[in-house]
Amino acid sequence: MAGAALLLLCGWLVPVHLRAVDLAVIQRAGSGSPSLIDRGMALAGAGQSGPAELLLQAAQRQRLIGVEKLSNAVSRLSAQGPGANRVEKLLDQGDARGRESALPLTEALIRLENRDRALELLAASATPAVRELMRCRDLTNTVLFPPSSSSSGQAFDAALSVCGLLVEENCVATGLREALLDRAAAAIRGGNSEPLEGLLMDMMSLGQRLSWGELAAFAQDVEDPRTLSFLADQARNAGEQAPVLFAAVVLSRKPGGVAAYLGKFSQTGLSDLGTSLRWGSGSLEELLRRNQRIYDSALRARALGFGPAGIFFRGATDCALREPWVALTVKWFFYLSGGFLIAAGLRVWRAVPVIEEPLRVRGFHVIREMLFALGFLLVVLLLSEPFLAQDSQRGVYPLRLRLPGVGSVAAVATSGAKPKLMNSTLLTLLLFFVLQALIYITCRVKLVEIRRQKVVPRVQLKLLENEEHLFDAGLYLGFCGTIVALILNSLDKGYPFSLMAAYSSTSFGIIFVSIFKIFNLRPVRRQLLLLAEADSSAVAPAAPAPARYAPTA
């Protein structure tokens, strides 16, 4: 039993999971990589006070070490006045204090004097995408915005200015620039202008929350309109976690990966991204690559206080980082071996009576112990694997806009959430199926064992009758599973059970027991009955001959 306990402890200490990435693996991935503080200091050194300040807020939210150094650098940079960037100088001309560039970009460009200067700058641009955008001011069949020539055209001009300045200053990735050019050209040729206006709306929405420098740093790696739209929606709903979203995009420079992660984990994604920011860009990239939730065990942290456990854990963490499937295989091997040793220990501990010696068949105890180990592995995985029965967190956020002056134009399309496949129901069905399969295999093994026992067929028939409860165990388990699932489902406490899973438990039990009794047990019992009858006929005494009477005279 001591060996089984040691193997189970080793399996528990391997930091790898099916549907989660362990916090220890995230920490190890970030070892030696640039930290959030380093990135913020680099931005402050380049004179980008807005992005550096948002990274400072994210670092303060995560309580990072060295945040004071970044705070001092941001304070010194803010005291120096406006930056030397062309757009910042353009925006600061209308403010005597020279700090208008620190305002949200959309708010700054809504002002007439700033918007006029921006449009004048863009009108003289030699960039093809910018020239196409400026030609869009002549559109009259817009859908989301009032036309630029109308009395309410300030919003359209501001959106064109936001996007045009980003393109002019080369702050837009190649893929997004080409998409913008294609949509603008299609709208100018008389096509549907809504795709272009949607892209402008997303840029304008981000500009309502970010200053010029912040928006340029946030959008410079966005490669496609879909990612831009999703990140804009996340920024609208992030609230106090907006600095975390900004820091994740800027530090990883993979906005598509951040969008995919938040799309998969809409409820816990920002929190896990913030956790990964504590250990640098390597941790964040590993989290985006794994595309799983973060899991941490407080109980395991206490166990690591022992020296040998800590040494083993560090080696297992390296393996889980470099070869996660190898680490997972090793972990399951530890659990399987531990269950096997538990079954072997129980067999040794139980003394076999002398009268049962003829019933012992060599080698079958190993098969029983392996079946026990498989069932033990299944139970341990169900109890220890994090987030195994939780449903998907995928969510779609509809966007509904009502701009002044638009009136009753065509409604903005909203994406409805597609029906999702419930992982918890499938997991419950798989659980019941595997348990019934293990019981079925156990019954088959017991049937073969009885056939090979060195007793007469009549005794084998009695032994088969004695195992009727084992042979019906699938039905008992099916009924119990259905009752438990129905009770948990009626409680409405978020348990991962449904009516389909409840009824499937009994169905699987009926199917497996019927297969066993019809196709496995019935032929063996018929053969034993014939053998028992043959044996009884062979040993039966001969019948006495009828008496013969002599004929009477």
C-alpha cells in the first residue's frame, strides 16, 4: 500500500491536465522572458506615455514587482508635455496646455478644429488607402453613418479621420490595410458600404476609449477586420479590466490569439490573461498556444514544502511544458499503477480458505487487478481533472448602435449564439458507457474463470447461479445512475447532468446486460447443463432386471 500511495502522489504532482494548463507550467514558460514592466519601460523610453500608462495600470492590477519603477518613468514622461509625433502635434495645436492628444482619439477628433486639420492632412496624403478613404466622404448611400455632406456628417468624418490617421502613420497591419482598401473601393464603385462602415465603427469605438498613442499600439498588429471587431467589442465590455486586455494585446503582439482565447473563454478569459501577465510574455504566449484555462492547486503548493516532492515537481513541470502528452501519459501511468497495487494489496491481504483452493485459476487475479486499475483511473480522473464537466464559455456579443440623424435605416445585424454542444452531457454519457463496459468485461472474465475452475459441471452451474448479482450489476448501476442524475437535475444547481444522460444510464445497463446474458452466459450454461446430465447418466446405478416367474402347471 505504501508503494501505491507513492505512485498516486507522483501522479498528482505532475502538472498537466486534459482541459486546463497548470499555473506552474505558465510560470516556467515565462522564465527569462520580457516582463510587463520591461515592455512598459521600453514604451516610456520611446516617449509613448499613453501605452506605458495603460501597462502601468495592468501591472498595478496584478501587483507586479517593480511597478514603482514604471510609475516613476510614466510620471516623468507625462511632465515633459506633448510628444513629438506628427498626430500628437496636430491634436495639441488646439489646446493651450498641449495635452489634447492624451484625450480619447474620437473625442479629440469630434472637435471641429482638430477634425478639419486631420482631414486637410489626409487629403494631401500619397497613400492609396488614405486617398480611397477620403473619396468615401462623397458617399450618399451610407447605412450606419449619416453621409459626410449631411448636417450630421461629423461622426462619419471623425471615423474616417481616426482610420485614415492610423493608415497614414503606418499603424495598421498589412492585412487590415488591404481589407480597408478593398471595402472603400467597393463602396465608391456603388457597392454596399456597410462592411466599410462597420470597420470604421470598430475603429471609432476603440478611439472612444484610447488616446492616439494607445490606439496605435493596440491596432498595429491586428491583421483582419473580424479580429478588430471582436477586440472592439471586448473593449466595450471589459470595464475595469480594459488595461489587462490592452496589455495582453501589446505584450503578446498576437491580437488574433487574444481574440481567439477570449472568444473561447468569455467569462474567465480576461482573468486568466491577467494572471499570465505576472510572469512575462513567455507565459502569455504559452497560455495563448495552449488555449486552455489556468488551474492552480493550493493543496499541492503545501505539499511542495518537502524536498523530494519539490525536486520531482520541477522535473515534471519541465516535461509538462516541453512534452505535455508525454507528461500526461506518465501521470496516467502513475494512477494506473497505483490502482493496480491497491488491488494487489487487497488480494494479498484477503486470505483464501482451503476449501476454495480448487476454484483458484492461475493468472486471473492479474486481469481482475487490471480492471480495478482501469476503473480506479477513471474515478481519479473524474475527481481530479479541473473543468472536465464544465460547458463551453463561448459567447457572442451583439452590437446595436443608434447614431443621431440615422433615423430608421436598415437595422444592424446581430449575431445570435448558435446552439452549442453540451460537453457535460457528452461526458456523462461517456462515463456511464465506460463504467458499463468495465462491468461487462468483469463479467466476461468471471465467466471464463468459472469455466476453467477444476470442479465438475454441476458445481460450475451452482457457481454461475451464485454470480447472478454480479451479472446483473450493470442493471443496478444503470438504475442508480438514472436516479442520481434525475435528483441532481431537479435540484437545478448547475450539476453536469441532463435528462438524456439520466435515461442513458439505464439504457446502457440494459444493453450490456442483455448482450452478456444472451450471447455469453446462455451458451456456457447450456453446455454445462449437457455436461452435467452426461456425468449424472454415467455414474447412475443400473436398473434391476424384472423378475421372471416360472409358468404354473
